[in-house]
Amino acid sequence: MSLDERLGWLLVGCVIGFVLGYIVRALRDIKEELDEVDGILKKSPRSRNDRGFMRFPIISDIALLAVVLLTVWASFSSQHASNQVHEQQKVQTRITSCTNEYLAKTIKALNERTTYSQEQAAANVALQKAQSEFLGALLHVPPYSSEVKQKALQSYFETLNKFVEISGKSDDKVSQNPYPTATEFTDCVNHVLKENQ
């Protein structure tokens, strides 16, 4: 055998020795750990088995019954709370419809009542001007002729009649379109609440 062959066999032997030594050391570590676990288990004051910590069946049955009863109670309680929320939402929806109806009536009455407001204000301004012109014609020094006075009076009279006519129309709109009362709204809400009870 040559030197190269001897060195090759020496290296193979070293590698095999290293691997076997590593395996032996790992097995010893595992055995030490197992001995430690075994010692802990043997020193334990209670003997344990696969059944766990519940050694008395009556305790486990009572615990299971308590869990089942709590679960059933929780589901019924949750459903009851959900139903109450649903009912409250229905009531809120009905009360909102009362509010919408009340506001719609109020806005309609307001719109109808103010139909002639701008026209009435303009007629009032025209009436004041005509009255001023009429009084100016009466009080003018030297006095105006009777034709000028008659014309100013005629203009004032026509403007006054127009103002009275528009005021009458406005009054008719007010009387035909009363505002809804707070009692109507309260009655609507109370009706909704009575239905829910």
C-alpha cells in the first residue's frame, strides 16, 4: 500500500469515527433528558393518566352542564337584545315619518301663506307713494287745481283698492293653510308608541 492509499483510508476512518461519535453524543443527550423527565414524573405527588386533571366524573359533568346552560342563556339573551334593537329601529322609523309629515305640512302651509307676501309688500310701498302724492297735492302751496287733486285722489284710491285686494288674498291663504299644531305631532308620536307596546 502506498502512502496515498494509507492517507485516504485514514481520512475515511476519521470521518466514520466523527459521525459515530456525534451519534453517540446525541443519544446520550436524549437519554439524559428522558431520565430528567422520568424523574420529574416519578416525583409528582399525584399520578396522572390520559384522562387529564378531571379525576372525578361528577365534577366534569357539572362543569359541562354549566357550560351548556350558559351557552343557551347567552344565545337567548342575544336574540332578545337583537329583537329589542329591531323593534326600536321600527319605532324610530315611524317617529321619523311623523316628523317628516309634520315638517312637510309646515313647509306647505308656509309656502302657501307667503304666496302674496312679495306682492303685498310691493302694493304697500305703492300705496305709501300714492298717499304721499295725494297728501302732497292737498297740502301744496299755492294749491293745485281740483283736476290735479282729483287725479291724485283717484290714483290713491286705485292703489288702496289693489292693496286691499292683495291683503284679502293673503288673508284667505293664511286662513286656508293653518300651521300644523304641536298637538298633531305629539298625537302621531304617541300613536306610534302605543302601537309598539
